[in-house]
Amino acid sequence: LSPNITIKKWIKPPEGAVKINFDAIVGDNRIGYGMIVRDDEGFVLEGGGGFIEKMMSVEEAECFVFEGSIKLVCQLKIKGHLLFDTDHVGLINKLRNLATDITIIGA
């Protein structure tokens, strides 16, 4: 593991945009998930999360939460620019249809 410490913090989206952060964690026969919707000033518009008693891969869990994030934004009837933010590089690569996988472990 790298000895470098990285500090993560929320970064504002461009003016007029709404940012949706989502993430999932996978355990034994259970996943936890969460999402939060913020405007360009950091004001929380909505959020949610929970647990599901089901066995899923990390990719399936991240896709599940991404889909839930899209449904949440639709329910809120938010129009304009939307930025979906995740830390799952594999999901981002698949959404961008990249032929080259840039994940460290090659998963």
C-alpha cells in the first residue's frame, strides 16, 4: 500500500449543475448503499441509502446504486446538467466503453 495519505473531499460541480454521489459496499450476502444529491452550492437536495440482503458482485452493486440514483433524480424532477460521481473505475470504464481497463488490479 502507498504510504501517501490522500484527503478526499466533496468538490462543487460547475454553476447550475447538480451532483449525485453514490457508492456501494459488498459484504457476505448483503450490500450497503448510499447516494446524495447536492446543488452547485453544496446544499443537500435529497439523499438515501440502505441495505439489501442479497449476494452481488461489486460491479452489480455499483450498477444497482447508479440506477437508484437516476430514479431519485427523476423523482425530484431535476432538469439541467447532472454529474454522477462514483469511485468505481471499472464502472466508469464500462460506461465510457473504454477498451483499455485502467484499474490497478486489472479486474
